[in-house]
Amino acid sequence: MQIQDLPYPDPGVPDARSGPRFLWWLGRNQLGGQFKSLAWGLLHFVSVSALPFCVGFAVQAAVDRSGSRLALTGGLMALCGAGIAVGDTFLHRAAVTNWITAAARVQQLLARQAAHLGSALTRRVAAGEVVAVSTGDVEKIGWFVEALSRFLAAALTIVIVCVGLFVYEPALGVVVAVGVPVLAVSVLPLLPRATRRADVQREKAGRATELASDTVAGLRVLRGIGGEELFLDRYRRASQEVRHAAVRSARMWAVISAIQVLMPGLLLIAIVWHGVQLARQGRITVGELVTVYSAVMIMSYPLRHFEEIAMAYSFSRPSAKRAARVLSLERVTDTVGTRAAEVPAGDLYDPDTGLLAPSGRLTAVVCGDPDAAGRLADRLGGHPAEAGTSVLLDGVPLDELPLDSARTAVLVQDKDPVLLSGSLRELLDVPASGAVGAEEALAAAQCGDVLVALTQGSLDTEDPMDARITERGRSLSGGQRQRLALARSLITDPEVLVLDEPTSAVDSHTEARIADGVRELRTGRTTVVFTSSPLLLDHADRVVLVHDGEVVAVGAHRDLLRSEPRYRAVVTRETEDESAMRDEQAALRGELESRDAPLRSAAEHDQAPLRDALADDDALDDEAALRSALEEIEESA
């Protein structure tokens, strides 16, 4: 795999049982790149290690005054120089390719996992941890994959040099063969402590990243309540903890680096002292002493890669562990499904709650618990957080459909939709049926003022569709972001559209116009709106009240408002004390009416003669008869 061939057609199925297993899986999937990097690394390191032998031959040729051998040695040195240049160039190219392709594979795996899990991902893993895995951790994993082949090339080179020195000069080669393994393992006792300190540093850095992510996401709210300084102090403390942890980790790695310099120096001193003794005894020549000394000195270069691989593994192991944890998460339902790919159309029914959304109608769902409403919305879209009975669309269980078909049939817009950076045209360029255009969707979502704001904010364009939207739409208000997200959902024109509080951040006048626009645009399509807004509820064809996980009332908004206290409490924000007072007043009115009934009946009976007299035209003409009737009334009273 070359960089220009990215992305991978299929990144594969990772072994996410543990961090080391995940790293091993990555290495096995890049064997071609690893072998290529190993070959160029051997060429480079062997060429570097061959220079001391050339220098020794040249010195001995000068001592022996042999011009031919000196010229031959010069040619060998030129050949080694070419090998060093070519090997280093292509080693770097192959190693960086391994790094980038490994990081790209991990990022593709994480993106695919996020797409499969959907909203369930952030419920099971903190958002800050996901950000840390997809940024810094990916680089650490790629570093280990890239350093592995260089380390193997360096290790093989050291073995070759030790064998060559032993053959070239056994008396000094034995010292080198014994000393080099000691150099290689001298830092092993310090690696566990360095690894632990690196783990602590990464953990604190992950917490700081999560805190920063949450702070930035809620910055508008923090400014509203004056909590910026409070959270800034928290981030300062978290940042200082990361700094202290990084300093403690760096100290340990500095000690390891010092040992990597000290031990080769001690070996060189031992080689020189022993070699001088042998040269004075005439057992070795000056050229042989120079060769062995130069070879040991040059050997410190490949030995440095032992420290690099130790650091790369120490930093990548916790990163791979976090990546494996995210990649090991599984959906409650299968993504493949047991049915053929189809997009059913019909009534949407949830057997667990008893919620029914008739086909082609606008159904509003009222739920007192916002979290329960979000979980129910996910269930309706085929993304349940827990295993259970599947939601039915036209009698077809969504769990049995392939994930792509289920998402095509039912689109869920959560209460906090995200706007990606880019132009408005790119934002609205989503898979759609083609029946709803951008202008219609924007008009239904009442985005006129949003288009004006985007045009004014983009000085280099007059077409609002080409205006740039900043990351997460931070340059827009909450209501404007919400309306753009609603327009994006309306463009897709799914068979079933589930909206969770789509107008919670807009004013009442705009909300009323949005209700009219959505109802008109979605005519003939099934729409489910989770809301407690009276304006939206009044526009719904039917309203469903969900309480304690089941449907308890179904009807029109005004009817439920009069007849269902639990519905009225949610919609009108009525407290328990206010509800109790309302019931007490109603009971008191009933009692007063029951007490007044006999008095009203007696009064009506007493006034009957007068009404009869007034109704009789002859009696009205007869004044005496009228007085007589009045006297009778007074006597009876």
C-alpha cells in the first residue's frame, strides 16, 4: 500500500482483544512495507558499519605503504558511502510510508466503528477519549509500526558486525560479542518504570483533552452564566498535572538515554585498553585495532534504535489499548441483518412502549424524561442502546434489515445535531431521495435569516450556498444551527423522520412557522417529533404520552390537556404543588355546587307563581290578580 493509494478499500477486521494483539495485527497487515523497510535498513546500517573496516584497511595499507590496497580501500569507502545514501533515503521513505498507512488504517477503523455504533459510541466512551484516540494515539501507534522495521534492521546489523569482528580479530571480537548484549539489555530494568510514567502522562493528557473538549462545546453556556474563569482554572490545573507527569516521564527517558551513551563509552574504553595491550604484544596490528575501535564506536548508532523501539512501544501500548477498547465495542444489533436490502414503508411500531406512528401522519411524542426520550428516539431508528424487541416498520423488524437499509428507511435527528465545517452547499449535500430540494427544505426550516447571516459573514461570496460554516457552526446561534440541521434532515426525505426536540432553541413565532412548514413538506411521509412544545403539539395529527416507558394516553393536544393531568404537567411545566392545588380547587368547587343545589331548587319553586302570572296575559292586565300573586309569594316565603 502506497500513500497515494489511500484510503484502504477495506481496512480489515482488527484483533481488538488487547493493545499488543492490535499492534501485532497491524504489523501482520503491513508485512510488505515492513520487509521493504527492513531491506533498505540493512543496506543503510551495514554500509555504515562497514566503514570502520575500510578505515582499518586504509590505515594498515598506509602503514605497509601499499598504494594498490589504499586505492582499493578508497573504492570500498565510496561504495559504502553510496550504500549509506541510497539506503537512508529509501529507508526513510519506506518507514514514513509504513507510519502513514498504519495511522490511516487505524483512523479508517475508528471512523467505521463510529459510523456503526452511532450515538451509542459517546454513551459508552467519553467524547474526549474518542478525540484522543483518533488524534494523538493514532500517531503513537504509527510510530511503533514505523520504528519496528528500523529496529530489526539495526539488531541484525549488530549481529552481523559482532560475527564479523569475531572472525576478523577473535581476541577483541570476544570482548565485543560479550559487551554488546550487555549494552542492549542494560536499560531493560528501567523500562517498566518508564512505561508506567508514560501511561500516567497519557492518562492525564486524555483527561485534559476531554475537559477541553467539553469546555469548548459548552463555551456559549459558560459565557452566559459567567463560568469561563472557573473552567479555565480547572483546565490550568489539569494542564499542570500533564506537565508534571511529562517531566517525570522525560527524566526517566533521560536516564535511559544517558545509559545508552555511558555503556558504549565504557565498552570503547575496555576495547582500547585491551587492544593497546595486544598491539604492544604484537598480537594485532594497528590497523586491526583501529578497525575494532571504529566498529564499536559506529555500533552506538544502531544501538540507539533499541532505545527508540522501547520508547515507541511504551508510548504506543496504552494508545493501542485505548484504540482496541473503542474498536472492541459492538452494536446491540447486527449490522448485516438477516433480510434482503429493502426500504419498507408503513406504520412504525415499538412493541416495548406500545408507541404507534401511523404511516403518512405527523405524530408527536411527549415524554417527561429527556434521556428516556433520546433512548426511545434511537430505538425507533434501529439504534437501541440495549438488546430487546425490535421496532417494526410495516411489520418488518428493523434489526433484521441491513444497517444501510434501516438508516435509509428511518432517519433520527438527535437534540444536539452537529454541523461539519464547510460550505452550506456541502452541508446539504447528503444522500437523499431527490424529492425535496435545498430551497424547499431551507424554507420549511425557516432559514431565511441564517442565509443572510452566512452571506454577511462571507466577504468573498454573494451566494449563501457557497458561504463557509465554521466548525460545529460556532459562528451561528443555537437556533440557527438547529434550523440548518433540520433543513439537512428534511432534504434526505426518508420514509420515516424522527426529530428529537427540533425547535428547542427557537422563538415561538419561528417555531409556529416551522411547524407549518414541516407539516406541509412531510405530507404523505411518516414524521415523529419528540417535543413538549404546545405549538408543535397543536400541529400534530396525533399526540402520544409516554410515561415510565409505556404509552399511557393518545389523542389530540387540546383534549389531552384537559383530560390527562400527567400530560398537562409535562406540557405546561406544572409542578406537583400546582397540580395538587388545582385538584383541591376543583374539589372545593364541586362541594360548593352540591351545597347550593337545594337552595337554587327552593328559589326556583318559590318563583314559579310569579313566572306563571307574568306569562298569563289576562293576569297581567288584572292588577288585583298581580297583587294577590305577590301576597301569596310573600306568605309562602
